Amino acid sequence: MCPPGSLPAGAAPGAAGMGPVLLCALLLGLSRAAPRDHEVTFLPGLAKQPSFRHFSGYLCAGPGKHLHYWFVEAQSNPQSSPLVLWLNGGPGCSSMEGFLKEHGPFLIQPDGVTLKYNDYAWNKIANVLYLESPAGVGFSYSEDKKYATNDTEVAHNNYLALKEFLRLFPEYSKNDLFLTGESYGGVYIPTLAEWVMQDPSLNLKGIAVGNGLSSYEINDNSLVYFAYYHGLLGTELWRDLQAFCCSQGKCNFHDNSNLNCTLKMEEMIQIVEESGLNIYNLYAPCDGGVPGSMRYEGDYLITHDLGNSFIRMPMRFSWRQNLFRMPVARKKVRMDPPCTNSTAPSMYLNSPEVRKALHISPDVPEWQVCSFEVNRSYKRLYMQMNDQYLKLLGATKYRILVYNGDVDMACNFLGDEWFVDSLCQKGAGHMVPMDRPLAAFTMFSRFIKNEPY
């Protein structure tokens, strides 16, 4: 059980609906080294065990909430290297995807058994904390098995988990701290930063968001232009969209009550999101399955839509209605990100030897890349991140990096350029460190070291 505690006075960011402030940091007066029972002493799949230390275990994130983490120390000078928190998005997707397929020190190979060292691992220059959030995602769990949550609660729980991590690893409490993430991390990171920037015990230096969801309206409107500019929409459809969705030189593809606009937007959405194009990388093949489609795999019904675009469009999620009309004998539902193959990381992380090495409780369910239950019941409270970024920019002392791959359609570069000046890495998709690891590592290194790009 995670017991209650307290926060510094005035630390709550004042979001609506927050209950009493709770914190797991007991024994605050005691300081001890990294917990030995969390250290990973042998990791299956590696030809040679690493020279740097890494740890896996659980962090208390509020009463009964246990968030799994995997922490890798910097490969050199960990005592003086920055501490970087990484969150994947979803909502409801695991940060082990970032660890094993993007910028972690070990990359999973297609056989689902072997790990290969990553030449562009971000822990070459930083201590990196990968957190599976919220509870119900990956190996993280809640004792009451209730996984409905929202933006405000997740930000608070992530803050509590970060505080708990620094209680367990007090040697990093004074290191420069950076909050980073991608995709729905565009909401996770700025809302977490609201908490962190008000805690004087945390040495926050900046945030970085890759292909982040910063504004639903801007993301939707820019995606239609992105699709047209890339030749995905025919001349006739583009003409009709302009005629029915635009007025006085301004287009509204996000929340338009015009029936003709809605009908044409259904055509547009079908082309972009439901035709087999890779929404995360326009020029890459679509592995797995496309949004809007469903299939059976053993006892599981597999679905692929994370639901971050065109959420105000009628019938946008008609597939969800069909989902519950499927044969009742199949009650298990799995949510995989569109056009991705999660077989290898799933095989690896669900291996009994790996679970034991990572100190995962035998009672925790099997690992999945995304949680259908968390995503389905997640309440989105923020439609844009303007206020959060303005608070950070107003403080003047924080570095902020917003970067995009230019062939991603899930959170396209055009929308983030419209939202804020951004660094656009050419030729990359939604997962920039996976598509362009050297460029991503160089960008990350210059950001951490405060060097010019």
C-alpha cells in the first residue's frame, strides 16, 4: 500500500477536480543509495552484460498505484550527468517501446529474444528514467484494478512517482532534470512540468517533446493540409473540403457542424487513417493493422486506433461501437498502435526469465504495448497546451524543445510548427529516434548540453 504524505506548500497547480494531495515519500529524512533489490544484475538476450548499472522496479504514485520503471545510469560520469524522464504516449502506451525500439541502451531484435547494444542510446550522455504510466499500462498496476483516469490525475501521479524515484535514488536529487516524451507525451510532459516547476527540491532545467499532441484543433486542421500537400487527396475532394469546411479564408476541419463538410471529412479520414497508409511514417510500410480495422488473434480481439485526431467528428469512432458487437465469447481486447509490430518486445518482456530479471511480480498480467482499458476509459481534460507552455516560457529559466519528424501524420510537423517554433528532423516519422537515431541523438545531446543546433 502506498501511504499518504504531503507536498510543499502551494505546489498544487490548481487544476479542477484534484483531491487531497498525496505523496509516497515517507522517511524523507533518510537518504540511502540506489536500492539493491531493484538492480538488474543479469539481463537475458545480451551477449555481454553492460558496464553501467540499471534498475527496474516499482514506484509508488499514490495510494495503491504502482508504476513500473526501468532506469539506466549514464554510461560515463552518472554522478554529474543529467537525469532525464521519458514517457511514451497513447494515452495508455508503454515507455518500454521507447526503451527497446527507440533510444534505450538495448534494442530488441526481430526474434524477440536477442538484444543489441544501441550506438545512439541516450544514456550515453544522461541518466534516463523510463516510466510506464499511468497505472494499467505495461507492468504498472493499481491494487484496486480500477484504471479510469484523466490528464490531471496522470500528471499528479507522475510527479509522485518522480519524487519516489528520487527518494530511492537520492544521489540524483540535485542533478539537472529534464522531462521528455513523445506523442501524447505532448500532454503528459507539460502538465507534469506544472507540478515539477513548483517544487524547489527538483532541479528542472527543461522539457523536450517529440511529435507531440499540443492542440487537437491545430493538429486536425493541419493534417488535412498535410494530406493535400502530399498528394493524398484528389483535386475534387480538396475542392469540396474548401467549399464546405472553409469560410472567409479560414478552414475548420476540426469541429464543423456543416453536414457536407462532415461527409467530405469522412472521405478524408478514410484515406489518411483507414486505407492502409502508415500514419506514423507516410513512406514506410504498414505493419500489424490500420486504424479502424479489427482482427482476431487467438483469444484476443485486436484494435488499432488510439483516438487522438478528429475526435469531434461524428462517426469518428464507429469502430468502437462495432467492437462491442463482436462475438461475446471473445472478451479479451488488445490495442496495438497502428502500423506497428509489437511481437518482438511482447515476446521479450513476457519471457519468465526477463520478468524475473526486471523484478516483475508474478501476479502482474502480461505486458502489452498499449492498454485498451486505460485508453478506452481515459478522460481528456485539455484540448490544447498553450497555458502550460506559457507558464514554462514565462519562467525564462527553462529550455524547451519541440521536435518533429516530417513524414508523421499522427502529430504532424505542420501542426506543431503552427503551435510553436520547432526543430524539424527531415525524413523521420512519429518515432524520430527509431527512424533517424543519429540525428535524434545529436539533437538530444545539443539540447541537454545547451549547445546550438
